[in-house]
Amino acid sequence: MASELKRLIDQVSREKGIDRQTLIHTLEEAIKSAIKKRYGTRFDLDVTFNEEFGEIEAFQFKEVVEEVTDPEKQLSFQEARHLDPEIEVGDELGIRMDTDTLGRIAAQSAKQVIIQKMKDAEREVVFDEYKNRKGEIVNGIVQRVLKHAIVVNLGPSEAMLPIKEQIPREVYRQGDRIRAYVLDVKKISKGPQIILSRTHPHFLIQLFQGEVPEMAEGIVSIIAATREPGSRAKIAVVSKSSDVDPVGACVGMKGARVQNVVQELHGEKIDIVPWNMDPAKFVVNALAPAIISKVIIDQANRSMEVVVPDDQLSLAIGKRGQNVRLASKLTNWRIDVSSESKYNRKKQAGYQDFLRITGLEEELADRLYENGITSLEEFNEASFSELSDITHLPEETLQAMKQEVLDLLHKEPVGDTGMLQESAGRQIPQEVAGENPDDKQVVDIDPHTGETINRTEEG
């Protein structure tokens, strides 16, 4: 057993890369625990590995006394004298345990410790490997399909693809091959837990990086990406070389490169957008293929109002608002899309007067204009039944609005002094009586080229 145990420790340390002293220490603790479990916990034990003989030694320590009252912890002076002639009362004497009993315990413990250490070492190797692969794409085989996740066999380990990281309507069966993005690697008691994703925007980025050689060379880069997994995605690309078209590089000859990515994502549509440092131009690119005629930039609130021809409104917004929503995420700007007719309407004094009425929002102002009511005077002259049919508001609310309209009509502007005057003659500063919006930048866009043709400040 002696030489066999030493040989086993050396072999496991060498083959599995486990530190020899760590293995010995763990083995000593395991044997100590096994002895206490078998003979009781009151033993005062010391277990060590004898390097010279290659064996485990266990000593039970007892106090030398004149009269024994606790045999498990005490030893009579006469017995102690037989073991050590120089012993004195009050000393502690270590008594070596029976080698036959210890041999069986050591063999059993050594087996358990080495098996456990091998498992721990393998888990550590897997963790070290995959923690450095976080953010990469891995290939695996579907091992089990559970209600909450798919278990993927990666070879040396298993990974989990949670249901929230799966592309909607994708169906996998046991044995299917699967590619996914390493989202996270966690160390838990059962070993490393590898979390995969097929919905993360970086999965899309990694797929393009694998298809486009110009990205590997550092010429073309993806600045941003956003997805609604299984439906549509947008990526913003830029090139360091004027000779390389970033969009063309991603599309590839006859669309081969982008089609490979689309096929991996099971038909997800991908818009490849050229990035531009000018935020207005970037937003115009992001809303393609819709034609944009004007962009109003509110830098303070990081928002833009995008004006499009009336026949381009539904295209710019997209199905269920998808196009404008993805463009907003891609550019990191809040985007509101308006038709040219609505934008021109909003510039009219009568429309702005409507917005001064409490509770009358743009949607209601649009309805009033569409039904021929374009000023406060016409609103005041309209009947309650007519206004109710248009706005769907109760009569009490309309009465309050009409009273507010009368108050506004009684205020008359005085020249260009920047003041408003009530019928009683009291003057009110305009910045208090009305709105004082922040300055905005209006950018006109050439509908044919999409380029900026004019920039003005709007107060």
C-alpha cells in the first residue's frame, strides 16, 4: 500500500496537473475525517504523509494521568511508561494507530479524494478554457431539449442555451448541430456553467467577422448592432480605407456573405447601414430605405424629429414601428417620424394655438385640422356635438377647453415688444405666457442622394 499510494499520488499529480502538496493535504484531511467518522469525533488526531516511506501515519494523542477517567482522551502513567520511559504525568503522548485498520481507511479515502480531485481539476480546466472564450462563437450538438433551456454538448463540457437566449420559432432536436455565442461563464458548486446565446447583438457581429475578411484585417468595423431576434436587425459599419466600401464588403459578391449570416439566423432580415459621425446623416442612413426630407435635431434632449414625404411614412416607421425602433437603438437617438403635411401643419399658428389648450395633444390637434377646424375661432364656433364626434371627449372637458379658448382669444399681441396684453390692459411677459423652446437645428436632406443640403437654427 505504501509504495502504491505514493506512486498513485505522483501519477495523478503528473497527468492531471494537480499540485502534489495539495493532493497530499487533501488526502490527509480525508483520512482524518474518515477515522473520526468511524471511531468518534472526540479523538485528538494528527494525520501526516510520510514522504520517506510513502505511507500515511496517524497518531492519537492522549494525556498521561495517574487515574484514567476518560479512556478516549487519557492514558495511565504505567501504560505510558511502557511506550516512553521518559514520559511524565501531564504530558501528551501520540499513539500510532493500527496499520492494518489505517491501511483500509487510507486506501478507501485515497480513492475518493483522487476521484474528486480529478473531477475538480477537469472542471477547473474547462472553466479556464471557456472564461477566455467569453464573447466567441462555439459549435456544439444538442444533447437535451428542456422546457427552460437546451443542453448543448461542447465536447469537454456541457453548456446551457436558456429559452430567453433562443431565437423565437427556432426548433432544435437532440443530435442537431448548433452555433451560439458564449454569453457568460460562471463557477458554481457543480462545476463551470457556460451560458450561450443566439439572440445577443454580438452573436450577429461575430458571424459577420467570420464571413468578412476585411473585418479580420481591421479595415472594416461594426460600430453598433441591434436586433429583434428572428425578425430584423441593423448593423452600422465603417471603413478605414476610402477604397473599401464597408456595406459592399459585408454584402459580398452577389450577397453571398450576408446570405450566409441570414441563413445561420434562419431568415432574419439584416439592414447594413454606413456609419456617419454626423448624427443627422447617421439617422437618415439608419431609416433606409425610407426617403427623408428633413431632420430637426434637439441636442439638449438627444432627440430628432424626422420628416418624410407622406407616401414614405409607413415605410419609415416600419411594421409595428420596427424600423424606427431599431434605428433609434442603433443610433442611440430618440426618433419621432412625421409626415411633411403634419410637419407643415405644426408650423402654422393655429395648430400651435391648439397645443396651448390643456389636455389637447397633437393627436387631437391633427383630428381637428383634418376635419377643417384650423383656428381657435373655429374651435369656439363649433358645436359640442361636432367637437365630441371629432375628439371623443366628454362635454364637461370640451366646456373647460372652450372656456380656455375664450381666455386665449381675449389676449391680443402688442406690436413686437414681446408682450401679450389682456383686454383689461395688464401686460404679461411672453416667455411666461407662452412656451420658450430650446433652439433646434433643422437639417434639409436631398431626397435623391440622402446628403445634407442646408442647416438652419430654429428657435
